[in-house]
Amino acid sequence: MAYRDRGAIHRPDLVWGLAGRVPGTVLGAWCLTMISNENLAIGVGVVVLFGVVASAAPFEVRPAPRSLLVGGVLSGFMGTATSIGGPPLALLYQHESGDRFRGTLSAFFTAGSTMSLVALWLVGSFGADELRWAMAFLPGVVLAFSVSHKAARVLDRGYTRPAILGVCTLAGVIVIVKQVI
């Protein structure tokens, strides 16, 4: 997606977000060695749901250097510690065009996920078993990518923000329920 939507990547946003992703990734990997994954996951789920609720406030937080830096730190921490790193930046982009959202965030997550995987490998939380699980999901990723262009046209008709809020809510609920059950 990053390659397909490369023309819509907002490079200054990408730089600020990735600058935050680096320390967030290190913090997330370190926390995995100190705190139980269950407690981290519940905390992250609550933070995500809070972010969704807070987005209904009368003020808008938009992508800007400071918010992207903070969002990058949160995304790096949350993505590395619990694999739910999308909501902090997705919520920042909920009022932006679909092209800018898709282009910039796909580039951010390509680089950021690579950082997280390296950090997880360094602390012993990513290896052959996790790689096999990832490969099992590859057909679904290919299928989703093949229909994503058509879905983007539908979402760009005013449904991008509701989709972002819905996916973030679902992610927050799933991560909490998964730990409680």
C-alpha cells in the first residue's frame, strides 16, 4: 500500500511520526521484559477506547509535529508491547483525506512494524513460531490488498472517519476481551 499510495505520503508527517516511533518501540520492548503482557494489553485497550471517546470532543487534534511525535511514541510502545499500534496515529488522521491517511500511515507502519519486529527479536519475543503464524495470515493480507482499492473509493465518500473510529473501537475491545477471557 505504501508503494501504491506513495504520491499521497505526507513526508513531514512521516518523519515526525517515525521520530516518535523509535523511543516508543524501545519502551515497548523493554516493558515486555518487565510487565506481564496481559496487564499491558488491558491498559492499551483502555487507552485506545479513551482515544475514541475523546475524539468526540469539540476540539480536533490533527497531524502536527508535536501530535505526530506523541502519536509515534504511543504507536511504537503499543505496537511493540501488544501489537495494536495503529489507533494513536489513525485517530490523528481521522479528519484528513483518505489518500493522505492511507499513504502516510501505510509508509509509517511499514517502517514502524519493521522496527517493532527487530526490537521483539532482540528481547526474545519474535522467532520462528511467530514467523509461521505471520505466514499463515499472508493469504488474507493479499486478499485484503486486492480489494482495498475498491474499498477506498467507498470510504472516501465520507466514511473514512466512521471506519477509523469503528476499527479503533473494535481493536480496543478485542484486546481487552482477549485478556479477560
